Amino acid sequence: MEALINEEQQKTRKRNIAVIASLFFACLIALTLFGNTLVALTLPKVITEQPVSGTLDLTFQGTAILRSAIEVDLTNPGGLTTTKVLVKEGDAVRKGQILVQYDNSEAEQQIDAEQDVLKKTKLDLNRRFDEYKQVARGEDPDAIAAAQNGLESVKLDITAQEKRIRMLQTQMSAKEKLLAPFDGIVTAVNAIEGLPSTASDIRLFYTDKGLRFDIQVPIELAVGLTEGESLKVRTIGKKSRLLQGQIMKIEASTTPNESDKPTNGPPTSSTSSGESPTVRETNRLLVSLHDESLHDGDRVQVELSKTVGKETLIISSKAVRQDRNGAYVFALESTSGPLGNVYYASKRPVTVSGANEQQTAISGDFLEKANIILESSEPLEDGQRVRY
């Protein structure tokens, strides 16, 4: 009987040990899962998309303000001190109108000195004439000839001095004031009273030589345009019309992508450290326009469109990031772990063949069936674990 009781106690003890061990391992597994869950919740949350095959439609619509076609910088050639500025920015001026007056006292003093020289030369002429009259009463031909030559020499000196004075007066008249060379509008006044003339005292638009405007166009659309080519331009207003402008110049430039500018709404994605906002390469078009009904300050609109020729891989533009090495994306990659898949972000360079505000055409060896990170709740780095 006692043996049966001892055997029953041993079975109970073993059963208790098994239950305690099971509870211990269950708690250990639960704590491990809970810890992994907590770690996962601290990881950046990402949203992905896969590139799709297709063609990219590039469109552009922009507005610009018309300006006079010719702009000229006017200055005083002598670098004289400004005494009075007679116009202000925005003034309409007529050809020959005085814009700026200058201090020309040095030229006036020089002319006065030359006038004194002329007076002395004329006195010398009178003396020579008296000498010639006295010699002419005699019969010495050599003396008469010498007196006559002396008289003619003084007359030539007087003629030369008068020409010199007239030249100085003309120069003084040209330098003491700045005149408008044509009808126009003053767009900048740099002359300051009391200071010497600068490289551009007055900037003047030529109002009789048509209008012009400049506009930034994405390089993908501008690449097919050439200088001298016509460009369709639409006027903005109640009576909108389609006109033909002419491309005068194409210059390279860069402007930030408008779609990358922050908004007042809640942030939906973040950029990685060292990453700069996507910069769209643009070209600056300078376009001339001739239409009598248009005026300086009117607004016009330009619309351009183009389809990227061959089929390519298309992805949302906000998935493409930019740093000093060029364009790249973050691809979502995974590895198998004891508790499931572990996801992380892998930085991959891409080649951009075209882009609009919503979509970008890209190419890369890894892109087939790849999951590209579109948005992330925190800044990402290459190789960083993420929550998918």
C-alpha cells in the first residue's frame, strides 16, 4: 500500500515538473514573440509598388510674362559724377529725352582755357597784320613774303583752335547728359546723385521691337527644340488666341521639381540622410513674339507634350531619389529568419530616361518583379531593416 502511494506521488511530481517546464517554455516563446513585435513596431513602415511596362507621356504647361524684346544698358562714357537723375523705374521715355545729368565742370574749364588761347592767337594775328602792312610799303620782296607767310600761319592756328574748341564743346554736350536713344520704358535706375557713373546708369527696354518672354521647360521636352524654331503660344485673357513665337535662345538650367515641394498636409514619406530633393533638369527658352495687340506685362501660356518612344519601365516619381551620385531607388529585399521573413531596404542606382510630375521612366538590371519602396515613415539608409 505504501509503495502505491509513493509511486503516485512520483507521478504527480513528474506531471507538475512537465507543466512548469511547459509554462516556462511557453512564456519564453511568448516573450520572444512579444519582443520581436515591439522591435518590428519601431522599424520604419514602408509602402511599395512594382514597376510596370509602358510608355511615358510627358506634358508641360507653363505661363510667362511678356517683356520688351530689346533691353539696353545706358551709361556715361566719361564716368562723370551724376548731378541729377530725371527718370524713375517704370517711366516711359521718348527718343532724345534727357535721363541723367552729369557734372562736366572740368570740360568747361578746359574749353575756357582753349578760348583764352584763341584770344591770344587772334591778338597775334593783329600784330602780324600790322607788320605786314609796314613791310608791304617797302620794296623788299623777301621781307614781304616772310610777313605774308607769318600772317597765313597765324590764320591757320586760329582755324585749328576754333575746330578744337568746337570738338570739345560737342564732347561736353554729349557727356553732360544721358539721352534716350529710342522710345522705351525705364526698367532699372542705377545712377545715384553725387556718385560717378556706373557700368549701367539706366536700363531701357525698346518698346518698338516686339516682345519676348523666357520660360523653364523640362529637358526631356526641350531636347527636340532648336533655336529659330517656331513655338505655339496662347494668350491669357477673355479673348484667348493661339500665336506663333520664335525660339531665340535655349540655355541649360536646373530647377527643383514642384512635386517634391513640401505641402501643409501630414508627411507621408521621408528621405534618407544625405539625400537631396529630386531636381528636374530644365532648359530656359527665350522666345520672341510680335503682335500689336500684346503689351509689356501681358501673360502667355506654353503647352508641350511628348511620348517617350519605346516601351520602358514606369514607376511613381516620388519613388526616385537623388544624391550626389545620381538617381536611385530603395528596393525591398527579404531574408528568411527563425520567426519569419526579415525585410530591409537596398539602395539601387537607376537610369532615368524621362519623367513627368507623377511618373518616371527608369531602367536597371534588378527591376524585373522588384518591389520598390514608394514611401517610408522615417528616413531610410542602405541595408536598414524595415516593416512591410
